[in-house]
Amino acid sequence: MFYHLLTPLASEWTLFNVFRYLSFRSMAALVTALVISILIGPRFIAWLRHLKCGQHIHEDVTAHAAKAGTPTMGGLMMLFALGVSLLLWADLTSRYVWQTLFVFAGFGLVGLWDDLSKIRQHTNKGISAKAKFTGQTMVALIAMWLLWADPAYSSKLIIPFFKDWTPDLGLFYIPFGILVMVSASNAVNLTDGLDGLAIGPAIVAALVMAIFIYITGNARFASYLLIPYMPGVGEVTVFCAAFIGAGLGFLWFNAYPAQVFMGDVGSLSIGGVLGYLALLAKQELVLVVVGGLFVAETLSVILQVSYFRWTGGKRIFRMAPLHHHFELKGVPESKIIIRFWITSILLGLLALSVLKLR
């Protein structure tokens, strides 16, 4: 809104030139989303309590018994803060901004369906895995169709550290992109088990992707760093900034001890949009690095289930996902969270190293 209202005035008042700059609008979007989240947070949490949207706790994790009844579906607060911030600071004619918002909201609707089902049934099961997967796949399929129909978009896969090896996946890029989004969505969902555990690494990943998105939309930087240039995609940097601000605002209330949980409406939307941002920036494989914590949590579940079936009841970890294993070993929750955050920051720095190591 500000971009469209105030930029035309720059010809008469040079002060309004600042609204042309992507960097300024991105920072403004971050601060706006953060402030909105902090301001509406207390009333939003009270509203969730009034609706009795309490979290059901897994019976096997006895240490979490005190968390039973904590309001969930805090992801809706993030969506609201991000949406308002985008309307104020983004170029609303950018199709990439709207497509990214569609992915965030689309995966969020699937998560909301799951959360409401859990609340209605007073259980921790929610909708079936098949229904959840179908919903995620449909959103991802629409998003990939929109990308595929874009003449500026390439189906080539960028391999980190190899500047001359870019295999063209052709039509197979569509199922590959769907896999990236759905896998990322479920990976964040599995990680969301401790106070602030999922949102911290998600903020780090969004920051890294914001840098890649900005470079992808800048012809000079993209050429210098050997990254495929995509005109117009740089505007999504404003989305990334608003996401970071909304995430920090949510963390304000989700930090240990949490006053609110993000729910599936938050975790599924966060993972799905991180996957989409990686696809926009042509950094799908880099997402595996920057999201290494999510990957580790997912692998721990896969290994645990596979080994349990193969050995007839034996376990690799005391409990999966991985963060529960450390909990059962007696590591304090706050220490697990901080150490996982530190790990995600190191992985983010490692992911950024591919910008020069080509």
C-alpha cells in the first residue's frame, strides 16, 4: 500500500524515494510484523483460551504434562501479522509475492484442518496422514504449476559447489518441487515439539533464503555470484522479512515456558513456504543444509520406525524425534533448544558459503 501510494510522490518530494528501495521496505516489513505480533499476542492468546483451543500432550512425554491445555494454533497470529505487513510494504503487483503467500496460507489451511480436528476429538491424532498428505500435495501442485508456467523460470537443478553442472529435470521438476515443499512442511512439523524449537531454525532459514532471493532478483549480483537471474523475484525479500518479523513476534510468546504453541497451522505453513522459497531461489539442495536440523529430526523418526520394525521392537533412540531422545536422557529443555538454535545458525552460515565456493 505504501509502495503504491508514496512512490509516485518521489518525483516531487525526494524523501519518498526511500520507498523504492527493497532494503528499506524489507526492514520496515520486518519491524511492522514484529510489532503487530507483540501487540496482538496477549489478546490473541486469551481468545484461544476462550475458545478452549488447548494443546493435547503426548502421554509418553511425562515432562510435558504441565503444558497440557496451553493454547495452540499460534500460527494464525503469524499469518495475520505477515499478511498485514505485506499489504503495507510489498509491491502488490508482484505475482511472486502472491504465489508465496498462497503457499504459506494453503499449507496453513491444511494445518488448521488438522488442529481443529484434534481439538474437536480431544485427542492428539487429528486428520489422517492420507488426508494431510493429499492437502499438502494439492497446494504444492498448484504452486509448481504456476512456476512451471512462468517463462522466466528454469527447470535446471543447481548443484552447490559445481558451477558447470546444472542438470535439467524437465517435466520431472514438478514432482521434485512438490517433494521439496511437502517434505519441508512435514520436517518442520516433526521438529515442533519443544518451546521455540521449530521457530528459531525457521527464522534462520528464512534469513538465508532472503539473501538468496534478493541476489536472484538482482541482475548484477546474480551474474557475479553465478546464480540464475529471475526478474521480479527480488520482491519476495519483503515476504521473507515479514516472515522473520512475525516469527520473532511469535517467539516472544513461544519462548520457554511457552504461552502459546504454533500448532500444525504454523508448522506446516512454515515448512511449506521455506521449501517454496528455496525453489524460487533455485537453492533446493542448499535448503537441506540450512534446514539440516529439520532433516536430522525427520531422519531420526525414519530410522527409529525402520529399525523398530526390522528388529521386532528394538530402538535406536530412546524416543523420536531427536529432541525427545535428549529429553529422556535428562538434558533440560531450555538447553536442548539453545543448542539446536546454535546448530541451525552454524548450518545457515555454512549454506551461505556456497555463494562464493563455486
